[in-house]
Amino acid sequence: MSARHPRVVRVDPATPERAALRTAAAVLERGGVVAFPTETFYGLGAAALDRAALRRVFELKRRPETKPVLLLVDSIAMAETVGEVSAQARALMSRHWPGALTLVLRARPGVPQDVTAGTGTVGVRLSPHPVARGLVGALGAPVTAPSANPSGLEPPTTASAVLAYFGDAVDLVLDGGPTAGGEASTVLDTTVEPPRVLRRGAVKV
């Protein structure tokens, strides 16, 4: 029996075509999973408030349920839809976004526990990569962005590496060419005073 292959859509990494972004957003709206490039590695995207889609991301990655999921947003206003943005968090967003700084906020009541892992907090980031940011904008809602690899394996920097990991288990791959790799985002908890670094990374704070 021949295997079904996910749809691969090539996209310009610098100026992504709107049609490609709309196609990917439509997959997310239907509860699908989309792999897409970020400024470091390829990410695994699902609509952040769709619990069934979130479960697929956890299953694909074989990710522990105790580990929260990072969300990408395209603006401070979108971040406010999922978390409580303090004055200090807003100042950090204005200074470092778009960029490799993930800010942990107190989650709003509608955020699924699959995202927060029961912590009551949510990590959000605004990616500088045009495809990642454009996908969130096309959906009009936050998108998950864990790296597109099974837990414990090397994060992928190419669409072909994503396909080698997941094959037809993902619904669509936005192929924006190779990504840069490098350090993961810095994770800063802004729910405490002073803010606490949870993971050191690309942004020095």
C-alpha cells in the first residue's frame, strides 16, 4: 500500500507568498498540524486553542504532558488574548520583539491546560522570521511552535529533515529552505519580581 505524503508548499523565506500562508492557516483552522521555518529551527504548528490539535502535537513529539508549549503571536495585542501582560512585560516586548525572547505570563482562563501543563502560565514570543510571523497573522490567533522533532532528537533545519521525522503524520510543510539553527530563545518568567531567567538563550537579559 502506498504511503500518503503531506503536502509540501514552497515559500519565500524573506517575503512569503500570501497564498501559501493562507493555505497553511486553513489547515490549522481545520485542526491540522503544519511544520514551518523559524529563525532557528522548523517548528510544529497547531492552533493554540484547539485542544485536539494540541494533542496531535504532543503525540507527534512524544512530549511529556508536564512540559508547557510555547506560543507564537504576531503582536503585543495578540499576546494579551492568552496572557496577562504586565507593564514590565510590555516594556520587554517593546524592546526585544520581534526576537528570540519568550516571556512567561499568567495565562488567561481560556488557555487550554495542554498549553500551560497546569502551571497557570503561558510562554509567548513574536518571531522575527517572516514565515512564522506571517502564518500567525494569517490564522489571526496564536500558534504552537515547539521544534519539529520527536523529543530528544536533533531539531530540524530543513523541510526534508521534518519529513524524515514525521512523514505523513503532519498535514502540511511550509518549505522556506534551510534555517539558521543556533541558540534557542531565552525564556524569562515575568510573573515574579524581579523576572527570572528559566532558560538562557539567544537574548542576554
